[in-house]
Amino acid sequence: MEILNKDQAWRDFAQNVKPGIWESLTYAERNAIQQAEKDFRNERTDIRGKPVNLGMDRVKRILEQYAPERYEIQIRFECRVK
């Protein structure tokens, strides 16, 4: 089992999963994935001109929706007090 960070997981999805499911997706699903891809590449901005980021929650939602058999997602928060 390989451990991927958010960006690596998105790249893996885009390269390995998306091509196999693209034809079966609805227009809205394709649009959501394309928007996420643009956000991953920092190609979209909000109304104030700041880049829209592809966040962890959206990556998680897309991976779980379209490839639950491929990914096991664990989000962990760790805080160490010195």
C-alpha cells in the first residue's frame, strides 16, 4: 500500500481513474472534476482575484465517489505540544 498526500492522490486519480470513467459521467460530474482540476493547477480565481484551491475535503469527496475501491482515505490532524 502506497501512502499519498492530497496532491499525489489527485494526480493518481487524474491519470489512472478519470480516463476510465470519463465517458460514463454526466455533464455536471465532468464539470465538477474539470473545476477541481483547474483548482489543482491554480487556474481559477475568486471574485477578489485569489486562487481557488483544491482542498482536502473536495479531493476526498471525489475519490470516494468515483473510486472507492482504489482509495482508502484517512485524514489525520496531529498536534504536538512542546
